[in-house]
Amino acid sequence: MNIYVANLDYSVNAQNLRELFAAYGEVDSAKVIMDRETGRSRGFGFVEMGNDEDGQRAIDQLNQSEYEGKVIRVSVARPRTEKPQGQRGHFNRERTGQGRQPHRRDSEKHAE
């Protein structure tokens, strides 16, 4: 079972998560998601537990509990959805010139 853990204190690391969830069963993996640019924790992570019953028990016991001074949210992780290429909010720089023409100021129109 893949488990999502949110609202983690920025000091929490993967080993801390592993230890927290180990009280409920065998932990296959634990990961705290880090910001690519700063290297700092983004405040959430994932824990993989091999036994679904153990995972559900951990969710039931840990959700809305206090850990390292913060109330954490624990739930079953949703499957990751793939974003289509080019849909990340950036301007598409590879335009083909179709569509609207660039705006020309009145002074440019009369200069011709």
C-alpha cells in the first residue's frame, strides 16, 4: 500500500518516516519529497507498506495526529497522473506563426 503523508515538519527525513510507520508493520520504503532547487523538504512524503492491513491501521492511527510539532495528514496515495507535454503553464515558444498577428502601433501603420 502506498501512503501519502502531508504537513510534515521540514526537519523530517525518510528515516524518521520509516521509524514512525514501522510501529504498524514492515515498511518497504519511505521518501520525503525535496524541492529540486533548494534541496529543502516540501513538507510531504510517501511510505510504501507491503501489507494493506498494516497500512490501513497506520493511516487510521496516524491521520490527524501530532508528529514533530505538526498535525500530519495521512491517507492512501492517489495514483500519479501524467501531465500532457507543454501543459505546465509555460508559454509555448515553438509557435508556428498561426493565429493572431503581432499588434502594430498606429504610427507604424501610417509609416508604410
